[in-house]
Amino acid sequence: MPEDSLSEALRDQEQAMPGFARWMYRAVRGDMGATVLDAGAGIGTFTEILVRDRRRVAVLEAAPEFVEHIRTRFSGDDRVTVHHGSLTDPAALAMMPEVDSVLCLNVLEHIEDDVIAMRNLLQRTKPGGKLVALVPAYPRLFNKMDKAVGHYRRYGRGELVERLERAGWKVERVFRFNAFGIPGWFLGGSVLRRSTPGRSLYRLFDKLVPVFSLLERTLVRGAFGLSLIAVCRRPQ
């Protein structure tokens, strides 16, 4: 997919699913410190959630159009600093302050050498600080929709842990998230071979988030899920 089409697809997904973003954040909120690096911030969806949650946020984003969007969106807010650069470029991260925690949601799968990105994030995290990384799960589920949104891979649990540990992180826990996204992803990308669910399906899923989150909390309890969430700590 051309880069401009990819950016449009990612923007559509973020804009159509605000409820899903809040659900995702609630799953990891307790691991966030006072200062957070929003790594691969997109259009700033989680930056806004973090600011509303009284965090100070350093943004790193590689897409120039998203960088400008975030700068405009948070213009005049001294709780947010915005930086343009790739997670694989240590020079880009060297310009940023050390933070208590890193939020990296649906980003690492877009990076060919994800271990370098993980290692660079480690260097910007204070000793004892945390990384929360969410990635797509189940390699066998990789399909046309993954390719359309720029995924290099989906992760198995052991693979994710091994890569994080190789980068220097101490993995504290890994759990699965969004069980009810699995049927839709499989049907759309593997059976119907669509390149994107489309805004209408994104919005429908978002409206059902309260039901899904309740069922996941009471019935599924992390047994399976479309995504994996890893909570890691930088050793002292």
C-alpha cells in the first residue's frame, strides 16, 4: 500500500474507534508514570487520553503529516512536546527527555527491525521505568488486512518475550486483549480478503466495546485475544 494510503487507513481507524482506544488505555493505565513517551503516536489519540489523565507526554511520530496534526492539536499545551523521527533512529530519541514510562500501542509490528526500536526505547526510559507494548497476536492470522495497514508480522507470545528480552527489557507480564476482534479480522482479511474493515465496521465495533469489555473481563479473562500486551521494566 502506498504511504499516503497507509496513513489514510491508519487515520480512519483511529478516528472511528475512540471507545476502543479508551478501553485499550484502561487495560494499561496502572502502569503509566507521570511522564510518558507516546511512541508512534499517530494522530495523537492516546496523547490526548494521557493528557486528560494528568500525564506529561513526549510524542515521537515518524509520519510528517501526523506530526503537524499533533502539533496543531496540542498547540499551546506545555504538557505535550512533539518530536519527528523513527523509533529505529537513536539520534531522534536522543533529543527527547528520559521518561517514567513508554506507551507503544500497535506500533512495533510496523517496524522491520523491531528489536532496535525496543532497545532505543529502553535508552529513553528511566531505570525502573516501564514499557507497555501492544502488538497483533497469532502469526497464523496474518492476512490481507495486516499487509494493507503496513504490518511486517503478527506475534506469538514467546516470540514477543524473546525480542523484548533481547533488547534489554525485563518482561513482567504478558496478556491477551480483544478476543472479540478475532472473528472479524479472520472473516474480513482471510475469508473475504478485504484490505480494510472500513469505517462502518470500525464504528460498529466501537459501539459494541462496552459489551465486549464486560464479556472479556468476566468470561474470557485473557485466554485469547487479537492482540498481546506486554508490560516490561527497565532494570535498575
